[in-house]
Amino acid sequence: MQKRPTHVLTRRQFVTTSAVASASLLAAPAVHATRKSDSQVIVGTGEHQFEALHHWPQLPAPYTWQTTHNVAVDRAGCLYVIHEGDAAKPDHPAIFVFDPAGRFLRAFGQQFQGGGHGIEVREESGQEFLYVCAYQQVKAIAKLDLHGELVWWRHAPMQSGRYAAGEDTNPQKIWGRDRFMPTNFAFLPDGDLLVADGYGAYCIHRYDKEGQWKSCFGGPGDGTGTFDTPHGVWVDARDARVPRVVVTDRAHHTLQLLSVAGAHEATLDGFGLPANADIQGDLMVVPELLGRVSLLGRDNQVVARLGDNSQEIRGDTSFAIRGDAGRWKPGYFVHPHDACFAADGSIFVAEWVATGRVTKLRKLS
């Protein structure tokens, strides 16, 4: 019998988890959307103002948007979008690429259909590569070039002692703490890779740059070095002397700051199902599934809340809004699942909605 995916909340679970987040969400002032003209929607305040351009990239036939998951940008400014996709459509690509103006360039990644999740661009010795996490029935991490040619592919690291027999040789769409369900990548200064097993063993794995497993830390627990859905991971190198690992501990509604070895250092609360993180300069961006995107300064204090729709999303206990575009309002988010910075400080946001949505927050100031 297939196990129920633990990240899909029942009505009661959604009400409970939303209530837990409510106090902290309400404690921060909401910054709503304003209009400079009939066609321009502005979010944020002060030096953190952006024009919200929903459905920014255009996808031509015969392709169709499905549930968008993650985004990444290469040094040329091209945008890479991965969606979970439909396992019943194995010939449909999971990864789409758009130029800096949002025009479609290419598509690939059929092997991730039904399980596409995390995507990052990494430059190594002058060449850029894509790193992809896939969950569901795929259960793999992979390295590709920017046109989709496979460099390596890895299933569950059985030497970690975390996984059930067969997770590396015969992956099935089975959920549990002894299953490999990787969600996101991060990169350490020494070239090693971190992989968040956000839906499986709830731990963070460390690999070398060739994709060979080295170690892991974490696991399910109370939120001090252990996790409840460690969905996102990033390396905070703003203090180059002491890089830290940022884990978005989603079901605890927190960010955990840890040493590179996994020792808990601090917990940041006040989030609503934080899903991932990215850093540019002094700013960290955190997309929150409960309807907003947060910006944190160098001291990890919130400096802006963008597209804050958290009150309405908390009230939508069935997640019905994700499939009802008629309820989506300009300048407000539904379920931000990933966000990344462009070189000019703009932000791309991918939302967990049934028909897919990628918004460009164009930096104004």
C-alpha cells in the first residue's frame, strides 16, 4: 500500500499548522501591492521596491505549464524553470529555459517528469552546470550541462544508513523517513555539495563535486539541528570567515542556522512554511508557501515582505486557491515555492500552483 505523502496536509493539519504560524505572521507589518499606473503593480517599500510581472516567461505550444517548483539563473541572465511534471507524460520536458527577456529558448529533462523539484546553476572552472533534485518516483540527484546533457546521476546514498533496501536500485513512489526524497541543493566554498532530503529522511547530505557521498547530519526532530521537512538549504557566506548552512525547516516555520558540520547555532522564526533561500550581497530571499516572499538583511532581520497574501492563504484550508486563478490578485502571491536573484537584484519566484506561475519582481531602486 502506498504511503500518504507527508507534505500534503489534510484540512485539520493545514488549520493547525497555519494557526501555529499565525501569531508570527501577524507580528510583522504586511506590505501590500500598490499601483503607479493602471499597468504597473509595485510591491515592497523604500529601497526594496519591485514591479511584479506575473506569468513573465512565455511558453510556446506544444508545451504546457504544470506545477512549477524551482528557478535558477545563469551568468547570461537566462532563466531555468523546473516543474514537477506528470509521470503519465514521459515525453514532455520538465525543464524550460528562457532568455533575459522571457522568450523561450529550449526544453529538456524528460527523465524528471513526475518528480522534478530543485534546480541550481553552478559555475565550475569557467563552465556552468545544472544541478537537479527529483523526488516522487524518480528519487535522484543529477548534474547536467546547460543543454541537458547528463554528467552524472545518483540515487539514494545507501552508505549513510538512512534508507530502506532498494531505494538506490528500484526507487518507487513510496514515502517515509527511510526513503530518499531530495528537494534542494547548496554549494560549500570548498566545492562540496549539500542536498536536502526534505521529504524523505529529513537530513542534509554532503557530497564531493563528483557526486560521491561523504557524510550527513540532521534527521527528524524538534528543530534544533533536527528538522520537520527541511525543504530548502543554502550556504550563507556573507561572513566569509564563518560560512553557515541555512535550512528552511518548513513545517516548523523556521530557518535554522548551522555550522558546516551541522551543529545548530540559531533559529529564526516568524515564517509561514518557508520553502527555500537564496543570497545576493547582504540580502537573503525566503519564499514562504503561506503566501509571501521575505527579504532579510545581513543581520537576518526582515527588511521587506513582498506580495503578502498570508491572511487569505491561511484561511484557504483546502489549498483550493492554487487551482483557481480567478482568485489570484495582481501583486499578491499564492504559494511561493522557490525564489532566486538575478544579477541586477531582481527576483524570480516560482509558485506551487496547478497551472504553474513564475513571477519576475523587477528591481526598481
